[in-house]
Amino acid sequence: MEPVTSLVPSSDGAATEIDVSVLIPVYENAATLDELLDRLVATLSPLGIAFELILVDDGSRDESLAILERRAAADPRIRPFALARNFGSQAASCAACDQARGRHIVHIDADLENCPEDIPRLLEPLAQGYDLVCGYREDRTGPWLTRRLPSWLMNAYVRRRTASDLRDVGCGLRALDARLIRDLAAEGEARRLMTPMLLRRARNVIQVPVRHRAKRGRGGHSFFSLLGIAVDYYMLTARRPFLLSGLASGAVLLIGLVALLAGAGLPAVVATCAGFLGGLLSLLGEYAQRLYVLAQRMPFYELRDEDDRDPDAAPGSA
């Protein structure tokens, strides 16, 4: 794996600072990679900026990695990496963040659900002082029951937990200041939940409408992988995840005791025992959750950098 540095040689041999690092997690996207790379280069080259394309293969079993290596041999701006096995798209995104050298970061998925041609629209707010630009799919497609409804529920929960007005937490197209991914390892498990983590770190956030197309190829999230991410986020962020089960167990225990005093017999005994055991399990779960949160070593607070405190450096939050 090549060393991380902020300078790369330009066409005339001089050292050039990278303006934009485009991060792309890849999993069995052989059908879309050539088109994706062609469109990214065609979109970014006219902007007159120095850029790099960082693609992390997440244990693909198709020709994805071979395509990346072939394209990298012809274009040094393409930097492929490969995980040892399939760790999931969030892990691939984090690995790409660790290799990024640009002042600004763009994240896009490899399945062409989002259009690379929308990237310049996300870079403009960064130049205006915003440090996180989130795309939202204004013309989103996909099944209502297995995609759009769960997405709506997840968006509502993330807005509540982050006190933001983010409309589309699942959109794979976003741009940000590279300072937001500094010391990413300190986030522990929260690194798997990239957008909420960035919302916690960002000061000035804006949302930009982007186009949405049907997924192509085998890559991307399945319904069950999205469900797993939602459960991960709930368990990581919920302050009292076992409160509801504890209250329900307490209610069952109370009903059982009342029924037992009224001489209801075996059903009352069963309800009393079930309520007691449910309450005990909820209490143990509450302690386990607290130990889990402590083990993540999440910072109690974070100080902004000195250059972040200039009130004229960025506009107000959007």
C-alpha cells in the first residue's frame, strides 16, 4: 500500500497539492466501473483541479479488482486498494478515508445510482465555507416497502438524534472538508455510520438535490444489510435501548401479581414469572449497553481547531 502524502507529481514533474479525493467503495461492480471512472474523469478534468480517485475493493469475487488495477496502470490518479475479505461497504468507505490525501473529500457509490456529473454542484458549497454537503435524492426510485419506507423511518430517527434537518441519510453522494475525517479511528464503532458521525463533527451543513438512477450490477446494500446498519445505529446512539422492554416487563409483572392476589392460578404465576425475568433481562441489557458505550471511548467533547473559530470563515448552518 502506497504511503500517504499530500503531494503528488503533476504532468510537468512539480509537486501538486490534491484538491479533491473521490472515495468509492467497490463490491462486485465490474459492470459499472469502467463507465464510472470515465464519467468521473470527464466531470472533474474540466474543473482545473488536482484530484485522485480512491477505490477500495471489499472482497469482490468478480473482475472488479482486475479492472481497477488495469485502469490504475494507465492513470496514476486512480488508486485502488483491496480489503483482505468482505468487511462491508462502511468498512471500505473508512479504509478509503484513511488513504485520502485531498483537502476536500467526495464520496460516491460504484453502482451508478448517483450521477458523477452532480459532483461539481456539491463542491461549490465547500468553496463557500460549508464543511459538509449532503446530497438528497429528489426523484428517488425503488420499492416503497423495502426501500423508501425504511429510509423515511431511518431519516426521522437520525434527525431526532443529531438535531439536524437531513432529508436523505442514505444518499451515497456527499462532499466534505477533509478535516471532518481526521482521527477517524477515535470514533470506534461509529465509523460504520458515516453520515451521522459526520453530522456530529460538522459545523456548517447544507443539502443539495442530486439525481437518482436505478442500481446497476450486484453491488450495493440489500434490505437485510440496511436493517443491520439501522440496528447498529440504534444500539450505538440510544440512551436507554432497554427502557421500553423494561417498562413492558414491569407492566406484565404488575398484572401477574394482581391476578395472583385475585386467585387466578397458573396464568397469574406464569405472568408474574415472565414479568420478573423480562425485567431482569432488561436490567442486564441496560448495564451491557452502558459498558458497550464506555468501551467505544467516544469523546465527551471536542474542541474546534483554531482556524475553525473565525466567524468570517464560513456561513451559518443550513
